[in-house]
Amino acid sequence: MPGVSPELEEALRHALDIRPERRLASVDALGAALGAPLGMPSGKSLALTIDEPAAQRGLLEAIVRAAAGVLDAAAASIALVDTTTNELVYQAAWGLGADEIVGVRIDHGVGIAGDAVARAKTVLVGNCREDPRFASQIAAGTGYVPHTMAVVPLRRGERAIGALSVLDRRDGEPFSPADSKRGEYFADLIVAALGQF
């Protein structure tokens, strides 16, 4: 490439190699190949948990990050039923507005998540703004209004103990029945990880 150093050209070729085994494995490797290694990672995690979560903080934050990744979602949250008030309490969230959603309490059966928990059934929503169950006041507080949503109840036996909510598929498509099935498998894993809650 005219005007480009051989080192830069080689680094770019390795970064863009069509064969994965020859491609640079990470951004760190690309930085090193360019002669500008990255410094220590910094910044704040997008996964947040309430101050006194019902389960271990690190576990809940790992769950919401993994849920977003597994279901190709822009955001994810875990809400658990408070057995004393029967409210749904958002324990952890990952993504834009996570700091606004953690700690939010909604009454039994309210909102899309509340409906999924009350009926112990997965809910897929293709357009949140048009769904009468959509809790617009929560979205207004976060500054993030999702377009699509999938809410999977966390079931222990026949009883729903909470919900996994995933928002906006990264490809822009609505969540599908296949996503619903993957979400239900993931929800089983979440309930097992939460143990005795």
C-alpha cells in the first residue's frame, strides 16, 4: 500500500485475515502489532446491582451480561419477587440506563415483566410503545425506550420467582419463538444459580 509502513500493512493484514487461526486474536494484540499497546482497562461496568441484592452481586451482574450476549440483546435485567410485598424488584441490569432500572419496584402484574411473572409465561413484544402493558414511566426514568422485548419468567416449579427481561435484539429484528426457547433454557440456569432465593 503506497504511503503505509510495512509494519502497519502487516498488522492490518493480520487483523483482517479471513482465516480465524491467523487473525489477530484481540484488540490488545492489534495495539501491540501497531506498536501502541493498550494501557490498563478502565471505565465502569454496564452491569449494575442494587445495594443489597437478593443474591451475590457478582453472580447477578454476570447473569445479566451473559443473558444479553446469549440472546443478542442491547440490554438485560433480572427482577425477583419480594415475597413480603409481592412486588417485582429489579436486582440487576446491564446496558444503557442500567443505573436507573436497578432497585425499581413494580406492583404484581404491572408492566410486561409483571404480566410474565403473574402468568408464569414468556412474553414476546414486537413493539413496546404499542403494547398496553408497557411501563412507560420506567422507560422515561432511564431515558431508554426499547423497541422490542422478551420477558422470560424465572420459575421454581409452577411458581414464578422473577423475570429475565431482554431488550432490543442487536440485529433490529423482534425476538422470535426460538429466542423464547433459548431464554427459557437460560432462565432455568439462572434459577439453579440463584439457589435458595
